[in-house]
Amino acid sequence: MKNNILLVLTALIWGCAFVAQSVGMDYVGPFTFNMARFLIGAIVLLPVIWFMDRQRKTGAEKGAGQKTLIIGGICCGIALAVASTLQQWGILFTTVGKAGFITAMYIVIVPLLGIFIGKKVRLLIIGCVAIAVVGFYFLCMTESLRLGLGDFLVLLCAIAFSIHILVIDHFSPKVDGVKMSAIQFLTAAIISAVPTLLWEQPVFTEILQAWQPVLYAGVMSCGVAYTLQIIAQKNADPTVASLLLSLESVFSVLAGWVLLGQGLSLKELFGCVLIFCAIILAQLPEKKAV
């Protein structure tokens, strides 16, 4: 029960982070926002790493293990930087609720991308993709049958996050998850810093004006939520954990409605329901042969 509560809290923090991402860009550009929050996220995880190392009474990885940790963190950081940039730009042109549901489609996209690395895809997943596509149509398509720029960017973001998850899936069994996360946040911050300095050239006072959403995204969304997820998933059923974390999309709609006054039409809500059903069905465990 305690683990389930922690997972719901994680989903709530991530869902509300969409509001922070939207509000933050009232003061700074997308690259500046990402650079600041990922740098804070990396710093926040340092005391967590120190505490966990003391608990385990072990030092840093050595040799091949350390090399794998660094490579894994950098690869994850590159994927995270691309996905987050697409998401930040998308939120500029769409609502946080729609962004939350479209992003959550990574749960359906991941198994499909798994085909390219030799993983089998169940018929159930193909059905889930079909349901999600119909839901996406109701959620995003206008009367002129045109897909909005923001929705398109967030859809690309969902694909990028799917790649990010597959990269994590490859490296996480081999290294310390929290340390790899800190490296990925630092990598994503450095990557975001380049276009920040080239194109946005933020003034420090502008970043200070955005301190609340930046701190929330950095401390809560990156640092706290990730740590809660690590703790909660240790003794939780993977299927249940995935279902609870998928509530992030629901919380993003509620947060956008309550905090920003961003409502959805009945057609868009119907699309959300279909996508959420696809997400839930995609998490159903496969029946084992007797």
C-alpha cells in the first residue's frame, strides 16, 4: 500500500510539472528552462547518491562498470534532451492536458519500437496502438483535419521518450540507477546550454523570475519524483506500477484545468479516455502458457 501511494504521488508530481513547464516559459525560452531544471535535478540527486552509498557501504564503480555508467548516462542524457526540447516547444502551442496525454503514448510506442531490437509484440499491443491512434485523432485533429504544431511536436516527444526508455532499459540493469540519472541530467543540461547561449542568451534576472516553476521542475519533477519512483518500484508489481504512473496524464489535465483554466472539449475528453484505455490495456500482463 505504501509503495502504491508513493507511485501515485510520483505521477501527481510529474502531472503538475506540465504546468510548471508552461508557466516557466512566460519568463525564459525552452532551452533555458531545460538547462536550469536539469542542472538542478543533477545537483539534487548528489546527496541521494551520497546517502545510498553510505547505506550500502560501497564506493564508486570501477573499471568496466564505471565506463558503462558514464556511457549509459550520456546516452540517456542525449535522448532526454531531445525529448524534453520537443516537449517544451510543443507546450508553447498546445495545452498542458493534451501534452500530458500525448506524451503518455510512449507506453504504447515503446513495444512497437522494440520490434527493431528483436523484441516480440503481442496482438494486444497492436490493438492498443489502434485505440490510441483513434484517441489521438479525437484529441488533436481540428475540423479542417489538420494536426496542430504543438500536438505534432509533443507526439515526436513521445517517440523520443520511448527511445529514452529503451536506452534506460538497456543500461539500468548494469549500473546504479540514481547515479546514471544524475549523469543523464547533467548531460541534458550541457546539451541544452549550447542553444541557450547561441539563440536565447537569457539574462540572469529572467531566470530568477522563473524560479518557482524552474525549482519545481528541477527539484520535484527530476530529483524527488525520480527518487520516489526508485524507492517505490523496488517492491511493487511492475504492471501495477506502470498503471499508477500512467495517472500522470490524468493529473496533467486536472492541473491544467485547476491552475491554468485550460479546459477540454467533449471531443478532446473522449480522445483522452481512449488514449488512457490504450495505456491501461498495454500494461496488462501476458498470459503465461501452462
